[in-house]
Amino acid sequence: MVTRNRSIRVARRGAFVATTLGLVMAMATTVFAAVALTTVSTDPYTNSSSYHQTELEPDTFSFGSTIVGTFQVGRFYDGGASNIGWATSTDSGATWSHGFLPSTTVYSTPAGPWARISDPSVAYDPKHAVWMISGLAINASTTGKAVLISRSTDGGLTWQAPVTVAMAGGFGFFDKEWVACDTTSTSPHYGNCYVEWDDANNGNLLHLSRSTDGGSSWSASIATAASVIGGQPLAQPNGTVVVPIDNSFSTKVESFVSTDGGLTYTGPHAIATITSHTVAGGAMRTSPLPSAEVDAAGKIYVVWHDCRFRTSCSANDIVMSTSTDGVTWSSVVRTPVVATSGSADLFIPGIGVARSTSGSTAHLGVTMYALANASCSTSTCKLYSVFVSSTNGGSTWSTPKVLFGPLSFGWLPLTNQGYMVGDYISTSYAGGKAHPVIADATSGTCSTSTVGSCHEFMVTPTSGLATPGGTVPVRRERPVTSRSDHAARGFVTAF
């Protein structure tokens, strides 16, 4: 078992972000509180074929006082990264350790067989006391060829060489995998873990697999042939597995459901159509992929960015739908972060739910990215990260808190689908507070031609984020547009 593990005794990034709402997205007329940030990881790699220093596309998971974040490190222009990194706190975010997975790519220590890796996600199996990070292994032809699981048996502080969940044979092109485990001790499928991904070269065909031994071995599940992208499996306390996911064109959010421990799945079950605004005219890499979490009673919350409540699809809001069974879903509502009459554009949400809360007292937190002006250009756009919370299951919300910004696009790595902070982000709760791990950046001209010209790294709020709730109500608003401002994309990859 080999790992690079450098302990960061909260290397505090003293950059306090104090801005007025008029400056930051014209959201209201009060002043945002400052947020202190801790840098939890930076990119150590120096290969000239990818951007350095860059870290992006984080996922997090928490269990008890442990929080594990995972993310891409050393992003390539046309897909994937030099390696996958991790950052772990065992004391509810007070201190952090970090490192990089072993035996994955040619850049890892020790070196692995793959040219690149992408799409990290993280889960915990308490029955077998195993943390898992999933990754998409990419070959030298820039094709997703395997789904990997790296395991940790010491609380997320060291990581083993990865286990292969599945290999793409022949023409296959895997993409967008995600892992989750059943963490409820009374569930009939306690300790089962589930992975979802798609095969882009076979019409974005849905694949699922399950493990019953702490991720040491995996077996394929049976599901309806469906074209999908970007699913996030969740296990309800009763053992039902629900996978919110986009269809392959990202024109609908759907779900697949298993009631037999992941052996078989039904679906797709309709959640909602998607109507989305193209962020910054396509200069920013975004996709309306769902972010999903489950509360203590099994209610599932799914959020994504959507423009249905903006005239002429002029900008995105964060919208939400919920379900108690994964089959029947509530009507879409808008999370009231900003007024629909404003110009702010909200996108790439990551929802978290405090594990012990539920129903009308469920504590929710949503971290997102935002532009103050949806009509900005590549040279004028200013990017922020924003957080809102609810203490009543999403009936009312807090006013928005800016975590950091403004960032210029040129500080970020440019990919073949736009400037990138990630296709997804995440929020997790520990110690009664929300702890997003998220990509921040500082000034620079990010280029592959100069190693070290980029300064994009992983941060988390130093003291976590309280969930004050709020009094801004969710209203039953009528959609004002039913069309996206762009054509539906075809079968594409997003790694």
C-alpha cells in the first residue's frame, strides 16, 4: 500500500472575501459575510502535456467526523487528468491530510498503467469500514476504457492500488462513473456498494455494478437499455437504490430504481425536462447534470441548473425536485438564490443533506458557481462560488453567502468544452456544518506551455458553513420558457 500523504495542518488561506451584493450578482442590498478558506490540496505534477497547477471537479462524502474529498489533478485539454487527488479530515474539517492515488496513471507513485484518469467520486462502506474513490481510466488514445475503485481501510488516510470494476472492450468508451454505498445498518442491503457509468460509443448506454465485499469485487447489474449521462446512485434507509441521471442529450432528468440490492433496476422514471442556458456563450464548461442527496427518512433531493423561470432562457437558476420512492417526483421548484428579474447566472450545484435530519426539519446546503452577469464575455466574466442553506427541507432558504471570487476565466484551464472548474461539485455535512471542497483559483495566465502558470486548487471553508436556514420562501412559480437557448447535444462524452 503506497501513498503520497502530506499533512496540511490547516494551511490557512487568509483571503477573506468581503463583497457587496451589488458587486456580486446584484442579489440583494445587504452585505455578504466574509469566509475564511483553507487550501486542502495543490497540484504537484509537472508533465508538460497537461495544465499545472490545476485541481478541479471535486466530490465529497462524510461519515461521522470524517470527510473525504476527491478531485482531478493536472487537467488535460482534451479529457482527464494526470491523477486523482484526495483530501481527508477526521475531525469535522478542523485539520486535513492530502495526497494522490497510487498505481493509477503513468504519473502516479508508484506508476500505474493508464495514460490519464478522470471523473472522481467518493463513498464509504461502514459495514466493511472501507472508503472508496472511483475513477475513469483513460488510455493513450484518450478513450475511457475502465472503471476503477481505489480502497482505503484506515479512514481515508492511505489508499491501495485500484480494483477494476469493468473494462470497455473493443469499441467501448466508458464515461462519467459514480460510486455510492448503503450506509444504514438496518437496511437489508447494508454494506452493498453501487457504481454507475455509461458507454459513450454505444449510445451512452447505461451500466451498473454492485459489490457486497467492501469493493474488493464487483458484478454487473441488469438494467433497461437506456442512453444516459451523469448519474449519482443513492441508497435509501430501506435499501432501495435510486439513481438520478440525465438522458444522453441532457434534455431530461430521470431515475432508475433497484429494490433488490442492485441486482436489477427499473426505469427510466421521469423526474423533469431540462431547459438550460448556455453559460457565458459556451466559454464556460457546464452541463445540467443532477446533484442528489438523501435525508435520514429516505427523501431524495435532486438539483440542477435550469432556465425555465427566466424570460427567453436568459440565465440559469438552481431548481429542485424530490421523491420518497425514486419513481414519483415532485414538481420542479426554483431555489430562490436571486430574483428572476436579475442578470445573475447560477450553475454547477452541489447539494448536501445533514445525515441525521429529515423531512420538514431537513438541513440542506447547496454550493454553486455563479456569474454576476449572464451576458458577460470571456474577457469580462467574473466567477464566484456561492452557498445557500435551508433548515426546513427546502421550504425556505437563506440569503446567499459568497465563498470566493471574483475569478477570471483566464485563470482556469481551457478544455475542449470550455474553461473548467468541474462538471460537478459537492457539499457534505460533518459536525453540524456544511463542508464543500471546491476549486478556487488565483491570478495567472493558465497555459500548458508553462508548467506552474495555473493556480487552481482545492479549498474548503476553514470553520465549515453553518446552516442558518432563512426566510426566503420557495414559491410555486410558473415556468416562462420551455426551450433551452441551444440545440440538444448528441451523444457526447464529458470526462
